Amino acid sequence: MPIISVVLHNVWKKKARSLGLALAIAFAVMTVVTLSVVGDGLEQSATAILKVGKANFTIVQKGVPDILNSTIDQGTLTRIRETPGVASAVGVLVETEKINAANPVFIEVGISPSDLKPFGVTVVAGHPYSADATNQMMLGWRAAQHFGIHVGDKFKANGTVNTVVGIFSTGNSFGDDASMFPLPALQGYNRVPGIVTMVFVKTVPGVPVSSVTRRISRNLPELSTITTASQFGRADLTLVFVKAAATGSAILAVVIGAIIVGNTMLLSLFERTREFGLLRAIGWTKTQVLSLVMGEGLVLALVGAGVGVGLSFAAAVALEHVPALIGVLHAHFTTSAFWRGLLTALVMTLLGTFYPALRAALRSPLDALGHE
């Protein structure tokens, strides 16, 4: 009988043990994959705003726990604009507001109307607000459809009832779900006069972006220049902590899972000592016995990985509907997350199975057959 058939027979025969091990592996995989998916989803949501401005790079305050806590004053913005190689630097204030239970995190962008075109904003209906307006705003076309708002309608946000004077498009789903206000109006309501959250920089054609970012980092060391999603993750401490938690959970899951698998397999080893002795007595080699036990573990690892990935999908979708995360978390499933789950299952199973398998293989047939 092929060894794979024996492996599958043994796994099926010991249903209770197999189910327990598969569920332990599945729980570890679910934890690792869910945290990975959540971390990637939060990073995707956070970095989406960087793509709105269609800039070469973005500047934020260094070391803030959340990018939206970044504060850049007018003097610093002027120095950025005066940096050699900078063609334009658009400063925007980004705030969030709870509109209702279904929209707990509504994005509000404060930007001067003269910066709308450099920022990549196209007004598709109506017209832009005036620079010093106090009760005018624009809605992204997706947000307008979501709320059923048209040009001329009223919309309560930013602490006031505003007239929607325009509907805009940015070509980015994140931006098209947001709203825009005159910069002074949003600064005044949030009591941050002269402050912007981030600066979107376009460089002079032909000037290397890297040379401009190095110059800004040297002249303004309190700022971070961001050109990629990974750099955004390093600038936002919240994302750093989420990714650290995902890595730590993966290590912890492997260690705890390996201990559970190893303990269960050792108990099984004592129960099956005579079985292994009989196999050796009829001609099985040490390698075949080792392969038998390891094979059983690998089958359970694959089953546990599949169940764990399915549970992680359900967990991530459930987290999307947690009130505090609506609009913030969008589960981002990638092949890397699934491979990470499979790797977790295989590593914890191999670590937990190897020692019991080695003991079973090295025990002499006579000693094993005499075991009570």
C-alpha cells in the first residue's frame, strides 16, 4: 500500500485527534491572515489619499501617531515652495467627521480653489467655491450619489449647513468619496489657523524627484517625504504598530501552535508505539516511519490552513462592519496573505511533528513491540 494511502487512512481513523489538531492550526492561521489582511487594508485606505493629489511625492510631519495628526504651518509650506526643483506644492487640511451611523468617518479636505487644478480636481457639475466662503462646499461624485445630493442642495458638515456649489472628480475612489471646503473655513472650524495636514509636491520636469526629496529632508528634518506606500507605513506610527502586531502574532502563533501539535503528536506516539514497532518488524525503514508521521502532520496542516483562511475571510468582513471601522477598513485580500497563512501552518506543524516523528523512527522494533 502506498505510504500516502496509509497517511490518509490514519488521519481519517483518528478523527477526534485530527479534528483537534486541524482546528488548532486553523485558529493560528486565522489570526495571522486576519491581522495581515487588516493591516494591508488599513494601509491601502490610508495611502489612497496620497494618490488623490497626483503629485510626485507627499510631505507630512515626522513621527506623528497618525498621518491625519500631521501639522505643517504656513511658513514651512512657503519654504517647501521655495525649494529648488519644486514646481508646485499644494497644502491641504484633512479632517474627518461623523455624519451619521452609516458614515462615521467622512473625509473633509480643506484646499484653496486656486489649487484645485494642480491637485487633480475636475469640477463635473456646478462651480468651485470661493476662497473666502464660509458656507460653501463641494462633494465628490461618489459621495454625492451616496447621499443623493445635487448642486444647490444643502449638506450639514464642518459644523455648519453648507450649500453644495459643485460636484468634483479626482479619478480616485477615495477622493471621490470625500468633500472639499475652502481652506480657511475648515481651518477655522477645527481651530487650526494657518495649518495644513500634508503637502502634495510636483517637481520641475527633468529634475530627479530623489534630489528634491533629499533637499527637503536636509533643510526641513522635522518633515517626512513620502513617495511609496511603504514609506507611508513608516511615517504613520499607527500602521507601524499594526504591522508589528501582525508579525508578533505570526511568531506567537507558530510557537504556541508548534507546542500544541508537538504535545498531541507525542501523546499519539505513546498510543501507537506497538503500531510503529510492527511496521518496523515487517520491513519499514526509519525513513518510512518518519515520513508517515510527518505526512500525517502535513495533511492536517493543509486542512487547517484551508479552514483558517476561510475563517479569516469571515473575520475580516465582520470587522469591516464594526461601527468604529466603517469607511476606514476595507479588507484587502492578497495572495501574500494566503501564502503567509499556509507558511504558518506548515512551519508550526513541521516544528511540532519532527521530534515525535524522529522518536517513532528511532525506536527499535523489539522495544516498541514490547511496549504496554
